[in-house]
Amino acid sequence: MMNRSLYFFALIPEARFTEKVRCLQEELKAEFALTYSLRLIPHITLQAPFERQQVDTTVVENCAELISKRIRPMTLKANNFGSFINSVVYINLEHNTELMDLQEWLANTLEGQSCLTSSQRNNDYIPHITLAHRDLDPS
């Protein structure tokens, strides 16, 4: 059986904003014992995690190189909080055409380079920064 690797593509906010997000996550940890989201640096997911056969890593690496040449700094604004079903609490990001275009371009590039299948795409993309997930109790 072949080993599979998990990949995802994300933007990392500037350090000042990342520190503020981390403070919110620490407050959630202290108040509600929510720790899972502390395992990753705060980020804006562009493409949700997807699996590839380990022998295909060069294909994904080539895609990452293409993508790194396209990404430019952009200004994003946080706007309130939200949740996905009872499993994710997040900071909502205001609509930003540049971010939406980048995410669509990324998905098209990954799919066009055979890094991603159409079923692995983020078709209902909602720009956000996760504050808590997986260890939430829906009650």
C-alpha cells in the first residue's frame, strides 16, 4: 500500500495580526479548554487539506512553486465572527476580490496541473481564520 501525504495551501497573516489571533485562541483555551487550533499557526486557508500519493510529491511541489510566484501581499479586513455547523468558530474576513480571485486561480492551477481533483476543490470558499475547531462541544 502506498503512503499518502496531506497538503494544504494557506496565507499567513502578518505577525501583529497573528499575535492577536493567538491571544483570542489562548482566551478560548483558558475559558473553554479549546486547544486543537493552537497546533497550527493562524492562517487563511486557500485550499483545504487534500491527499496525494507520496510518489506524487514533485507534482505538488511544482504547483507550490507556481503559486508562490503569483501570491502578493494584500490588505484583508476582519469582520465579526462566524461558525461552520457546530465544529468551527472563526474570524470572518470581509469580501476581498483579490483574495477570492487568488483562491479560484489556485484551485484552477492545482486542478489543471493534476495536483487536485474536482471533488477536492473548495467550491464554497468562505475566507476566514479559524479560532477553534475539532474540540468544540456542540452542546
